[in-house]
Amino acid sequence: MRLFRIAVTGLLAALMFAEGLASAVAALVAQAGRIAPRPDMLAHFAPFWLIGAAVVVAYGLLLAPRAMRTIFLTVGGVGVVASTALILPELTRPMSPRAPADAPHQIKLIQFNVWASNLEIDRTAQWIADQDADIVILEEARPAIRDAVLKRHPYNVVCKTCSVVIFSKAKATETDVPSEVQHGPRPSMARATFQDEAGDYTVLGLHYTWPTADGMQQAQGRMVSNVLNRLPKERMILTGDFNSTPWSFSRRREDAMFGLERRTKALFSWPAYLGAKVPFPFLPIDHVYAGKGWRTVSVKRGPRLGSDHYPVIVTLARAL
């Protein structure tokens, strides 16, 4: 029995050390995402490195053999500090003051990657219609989901045959698939300009590639920035599946490049489904940006539907 306890204790210590070392190394290497895209991939998983390192610290405090306690606390502590350094800037990021719930001149918009393999098209379309949002931006929008939405709600449609579709109550005064993103490592993208009492405002929806394509996502960000810089930003709204978390250096660089405020803050939106229902989302990769001419009323995650993403529902009010 004593030998068994020794074996179990040794195995647990080995596993904890491996977990702590892996978490610390991953979080430290992710810091190199400041200068290179490949290590930035590790930054997307910063919460995992934090949890793994925190478990090792707890083990070091409560269960580790006394002679090895310092080792576990050191390895786990390095992982906690390095991963927290990735996450904390998002949590402490300043946000503009919110508008009250009864603020005038509000618009409600939905950002939603409905997934090309959507399992519940009718239920998804019905939920979208029931929200009665002013603007709905969908990614991976197959004809079946587009038709199902239009069957239930008389929306105007921008880029009906595109994978990124903009539905709107108001008719767009101008639409476009920006020419700068027609070739090369382009993201799927659609643009619509609308008019209200205060003048024109532009809405753009997009869908980035995965960050596993070395440097391509960053190239897409530069392309998008070039498009945005040609348009008035005061009342611009940009939404999409960026396949990029706010702890990544790529996302932080684009936050600065775009000249818009990201209104979503650590809002976990993926996955809802990975071969089976996932208990909770663990990557915040769907984002909504808006110019200074808009104040945020509310930002929330929608329900699990037939997609692998959760929808994001944002209400904005015109800044007076």
C-alpha cells in the first residue's frame, strides 16, 4: 500500500510539473506574438494557460511534497504571471460611457456566424426574425439560411449571394464588396451605407481566416484597415467573425489600426458545437466595433442555436 501511495504521489507530481511547465512555456512564447504571427497563435488560448498554471500553484501549496513545493510554486507562478499579462489588458481596457437603456435613436444589430453546417436552419432563422433587429450581419450564410430568414422577415439584403450577408430594415443607399479584398489573402466582406436623420452611416461585415495560416490573418487586417481608412469612421459599424481573441497581439494591433472602439469585451462566442454540444464557449472571436458617433447601450451573447458560434447582440444609440 505504501508503494502504491508513493507511485501515485510521484505520478501526480510528474503530471503537475508537466502541466505547469507547458502552461508557463506557452504563455511565455505567446509574448513573442508582439513581433511575429506564429507565436501569437498561443496567445488565443491564454485562459487555458492561466487555469493550468493556477492548478499547479494550488497543488504546490496544498499537495506537493514539501521538498518540491518551491519548484511547483515557481513553475506555476511563472505561468500565472505570463498568462495574466496576456489577458489583463483586455479586462482593464477603458470603454466609452454607456448610454441609458431608454436613450433615443437606438439601433439593434446582430453579429452571427451561422455556420455553413448549421444543424437547425429553421430554428436559427426564426430566432433571427424574432429579434426584429435593425441590422443583421451573417457569416457563412448559405442560400438555405438566407431564404429561411427572408421567409420570416421582410429584410432588405446586401450581397445576397455572398458568404457575408447584411440584412437590414432600412434600404441601403450604397452597397459594396470592397475591391481591396477581392484578391490575395482576402477576408469575406460586405459593406452597406444607410441614412437616418443625422446623415449617413456605414456598416461592414467580415470573416477572417483562421490564425493557423501564418501571417495571412495579419495581412487581412491590413487590407481591412485600408478599406476603413477610405470611409468616414465617426458613425461606422464593423462586425464579424475575426477568428481572433482579444488577448492576441494581432487583435490589439488592429484595435489601434482601425480607429474604432471595440464594443465587445471578453465576450466568449465560440464554440457552441464541436461534434457535440460544448458546455460553454471559451474563445471570444466575434467582435463589434463602432465609431465615436455611437454609444453602447448593451452587449450580450445570444442563445445556442444550430451554429458552432453564439450570436452577439449589440444595441447602439446615436451620440448626441
